[in-house]
Amino acid sequence: MADPQTQRHYRAPCPGCGAPVEFRSAQSTHAVCPYCQSTVVRSGEVLSRVGKMAEVFDDHSPLQLMASGRVLLEGREQPFTLIGRLQYQAETGTWAEWNAILEDGTTATLGEDNGAYVFTRPIDPGRDLPAPERFRVGATTAINGTPYSVAANVQAQLVSAQGELPKLPPLGQPFPVVELRSDQGEVLSIDYAQTPPRVERGRAVRLEDLRMQGLKDESARGEKARQFSCPHCGAPVQVALETTRSLTCPSCASLIDISGGIGGELRHAVQDEPVQPLIPLGTTGQLEGVVWQAVGFQHRMGREPGDDETFGWDEYLLYNRQRGFAFLVDASDGWSLVRPTTGAPKLSANGQSATYLQSTYRLDSQYRAETTYVLGEFYWPVERGQATQNRDFSGTGGKGRLSMEQTPREITWSVGSLLDSALVAKAFKLDGQKDLFRRDDAAPLASAGSIGSVGCGTIVIIAVVLILILLLFSRGCSSSCDPNRENCTSSSYRSSGGSFGGWSSGGGHK
């Protein structure tokens, strides 16, 4: 019997330029010539040229063609190799899908979105799927008996590709993509670019767990910052990350949208009443064993239904090349580090609790959130006035945080936990300013054990604390705290959750 490896491997000259085009998988129907960018289709032993593919853009991914790794599937490790890449764009941003060939000859997808990864495999949904418009964001459905929540319903389009591919939507033509998520951390994507729709299911993975080999050399990336003139003041503006879709001018703080490229007319918004972040952008710090760089900052405000008062909080966008993006939230109840979830927590019938990965969280508050000030770079087109409907939940013991943010096209969940304020200050080497980081999470000043053992020093400390409390109370009564510029709170508090940056959800199509 012929060697299956030999059966899968096929090479033929490109009909466009004559250079060799290889097919390593029998399931690959398309390939992009690495020399002339011709898109070729394989039909038996014949290659036909059907057009020319746009060159892939540098998304600063550590992945590249022919990188390999090992993934745990159905209790067994399987080697895989990346043989193709598709780059997509939607109103929510851009992402890449890597075509992987497994040891058994089947293919899978390693979805990559701003450093978050999901490994998915094609499945049979077991029934005819409805039209994409039937999937309403926030509704529930079932595939093969498993309940899912509709997390996103967007229009996407292919912008570039390379290598060999099992599918190839028409370049630049929009098609619907629906994303479903379960409370067990699964993500299921439905791609309507073909008939019947392609369905894939999988889970979030980390590169270090995949034991990847053949990744790009960090020093060989040749990263060069893009630069353009601010449309408001004319000062030079540099773009450090390829994934950036909006950023602020370092001179006048105007918010600039570059999602349409930097070669054309740039939309911008002047920002008044600047907010100064405690953690300077560009600073690096180690949290939970990962070195993060602060690349973005936004001040947000919330208002609960029927409440005239507003409250404010700050969010820092953190970046790590291996882990992607996370959010460091500075709220009245403390600091927290949160990341978007892959799955979708299950809400109780009355909406007062949510369950995710066997953990239960209780509802603390629900409110309308709005972005009021922005600094730095963001991987989604952030705007002043950008609004979401939010629900915040806290876990058993009060440390865990779960947050839901909803727009008409997407629901994003984020999960994380509270951090000690002193730990945050130390992580970013700001120990000298640790008092400025102190929030409601601060531990008691001292524990004397009994009233009889309280000394004069302790009494003085208690008196000072009481005076400070009275001053803060009088300040709250006079409404002198400006939530537009500070972290103020009304009768309720902002339970540190995620951000509108839920675009980095890590799903197969997100």
C-alpha cells in the first residue's frame, strides 16, 4: 500500500510563473504561489490560475508557515504543521486563521487574534443550519445537543492569504460569520462563505502549551514603526504595533482612527480635559508571572438605570507577545487583571448570577458604560462616546471578577481577579507612589488582638483614619469629585470587569 504521506504530498509548476507550488494535504483545494502571488486551484493533477492574491500584511505574529507543534486532541497528543494562512477583516478588527495539517492527514485551524489562540476542527452540526440572520446576539441555541450562546454575528471578508488552504472565500467580498460559545469554554464558528456553511469547534490554547517550533525570531522581525502627521496639530505620530486601529497624538492628545490606513484622510477627535494615567504608557510590569507593557489607557464612565449620578474608572491595555492583550482595571473597589473569555458564561433565569467553568458569580451591578478619554494604541477602532451595556459579577470570596459587555453585534465576557494595590505599584516599579494606588481593597492597618492591647499609637492611627473618612464623606456630599477625570463612585461601585476591548475574544473568527 502506498505511503499516505506520499499520497498527500503533491508538487506542480505554478500556471502563472512556473515556480513550484506544493500541496501537503489532500484536503487542500487552493494554494497561493509564494513567488507571484497567483491563486491556484487543484483539480486532480492539474493546477489552474484563478486570480492574484493580495500579499499578507505583517501582523507581527510569532507564527509562520511550516512552524510545528503538538496539540492534545481526544486525550492524545498529535503533531501538526502550519501550511497556510488566511487574514480576515470585519468591523470589529482583523484576525488570522492558520491551516494546520495533523499527523493523521486531517486539517484543523489555529485561530489567532491579537495574541489569543483557539484550536478548532471541522464538525458536522447534525442538522441544516438556519440563515445567519436567525442567530440573534445574546440568544441561545444547541448544536449536537450542546447549548451555546450567540456571541457575535458579523460581516467578514478575506483580505489576504498564503500557503495551501482547504477553503478560499472570494477576496474582498463580505460574508456572514456567526460565533457561538458555551459555558464550558468551547467556541463554535459558523462560516457562511460556502454552502453548506463550514462549522468548526474548539477551545483556547496557549503557544507554550503547544510546544511550538520554528516560530519567527523576535530579533529578525525588522519591526519599523509607521509614522504620519497628526491631522489636528501636524506633530509626528508613530504607530508601534501593526494591530493598532486607533491611537492618540502624543502632542495634542487627539484621538485618531487609522482603521482605514494611514495613507488617506484620517478621522480624528480633539480631547479636552486630559486624564493623566498613574502608570505611564510604555512602562513594563510583571503580573501573574507575565511581563506586560502598558500600551493604551482609557477613562470610562458608568450610569445605572434610573440613577442621575455617574461613576468613573480607568482601564490600561496591556500587551505581551506570547499572551496577547489583557486589561488592568483601576476601579473604586480595587485593581483587577482581566482577560476576555473563550466561552460564554451561563446566566441564571433571573439574571442574578452566572456560571463559568463550574464557578458561580453573583450579579453586583448593571449599567451603561461610555469611553470618555483615551491615550495610546488600541487594536480596535476606539472612539470617545463608545458605549456598551454592562453587567458585573463577583465570585465566591469577592476576589473573582466576571463582566459582560454588549453591543448590537457582539457580547463579550471577561474574567479575572482582584489584585493588591501595593502589588500593582511594585510590578510597574512605582513603589514610591504606592499610596496613590491604594483603593478599597487595602488591608486593615493593624490587628491588636484585643481592645485591651490597643496602644496610644494605634489610637492615633484610628483617629487619623476617622478624620480622613469624614473628609471623604464631606467631599462626596459636595459632589466635588469629577467622574470624568477621577475614579468616583455613586451608591454602587464598578466591579472591575473587562473592556470594550472584548474584540480580542480569542474565538476562531474573532
